[in-house]
Amino acid sequence: MVTDRYSEIDEVIAYIHENIYEPLPLSKLARYAGYSNFHFTRIFKERTGLSPLYYASSHRLQKAKDLLLQTNLSIRDISLEIGQQSLGTFTSRFTEKVGVTPAEFRNSALQADQQLLLLKKLKGWQSLHLPDKQHDRIVGRIHAEAAFEGIVLIGLFTKPIPEGLPLYGTLLSSLGEFCLTDVKPGTYYLMATSISWGMQAKDMLLPHATLRTRSKEPIVVTPHFSVPYQKVTLHSPRADDPPILISLPLLMDNFLKKIMPIQES
């Protein structure tokens, strides 16, 4: 559950970002907030959706993405910079959360530009319907605080953070209605972000400023019961938002692979 309560957590979030390269044990963060470990963990998770250590760990991985694209540091040095002593562990964790290896991520700018250009050139892909079943759907509408022209990436994740490939997801060529089909029973978190047509590859790979949204409550899918209509609004990044770890160009590429055979038929 994500709420706007516990405004004091904002100070802890700022402290985490200012000291992201330093050890941040739970006891230190709780002491900074002036709470017991248990109470601090509870209210931090209620505010952000994540535990304090998971939140800090996720932002360290986001820093690794920044360093990969903005410096010439070796991958080993970057793993050490974010406090990960084992290169193998860092590579495995990065690949799991981002969807590509650190080396692939560092070299994916050209591919990202090509994918966005191809999506812009394609006609009618918003109206294409891939084969699906007629039940277990999640339907809703996406609005935005600010007008933009581009695509919207939307997916269902197992945790309240966009990391790893979404279990279900799609791309929209504009704001409006969406439909995720054949969703199996389970508990999911809906997350979405935007990519404008003029966006540079680096901003797609490091989406710090993109409009985004996430469901405040988990979406529970059960057999024989329909899921309530989802109304979500893309907004500017907020302090308590988790980082977007999954590679957006990877999601674009996966979508293109699905629709290209339909376009060509």
C-alpha cells in the first residue's frame, strides 16, 4: 500500500539518496528517523511499498545504470562503487532486475533509438489485437498530468517496483484505454511510464524524468471474478517512487517482435 502519510519518511529518502554509496543498515536509517527498527520498517513500507533496505538496494542498482552510461568505469569498478564485492553477483542481479547484462545495457543506446523510430513509423499497431482469451482481463484507462506525444509502456509486476520483465504488459501509442488479457490468478502491481517521440536514447535507458504511475493497491485476480476498472494517471516523478529498473528498450523490443509478424501478414 502506497500512501501520502508519514511525511517524515521524505527526510529518510533524501538521506538515502545523499548517502547511497555508504553502508545503510536498517538500524542507522531507523535511528535517523527516530523510530524503532520495527516501527520504521512498517511505516516506510506503507509509504513507499518497499522495505527500507529493498528501496536503498534498488536505488544502488539505479546508480549502477547511471555509471554504466555516464562514465568509463569498468563493470567491476561499478560493482565495487555500489558496494557489491562480487562481480558475478552484481552481474546476475543486474541482469535479473534490468533484463540485460551490464555490458548489453551499456551498448544499447543505438538499438533504443532504432526501436523508437520503428514504433513511430508503424501504422495501426495500437489497434492490433494479439490472440487472447476472453476472460481474466484487466481493463482501464491511462490519463496524464501533462500532455505528451509518444508511447506508454504498461505492465503487471509481482512487486511494487518495475524490475524484471513484467508478467503481463503492452505498449500503447497514446493515452487512453488499455487491456491486459489472460491474466492468471494472483496479486499484481500495475506500473506504467511514458516515452515521448523526441526522447534521446540515454533518457530512455535512464528514465529519471519520465511520467509514471503505479497502482496504490495491489490488483488481486481471482477465478470467476472480474477486476475493477483501473483509472490511473501518469505523473511527474515523486520522491517515494521506486526506480524504473527494467530496461525500457527491452520492453519495446519484445513488443516489436510480437507485432511485426502481424504487420507483415
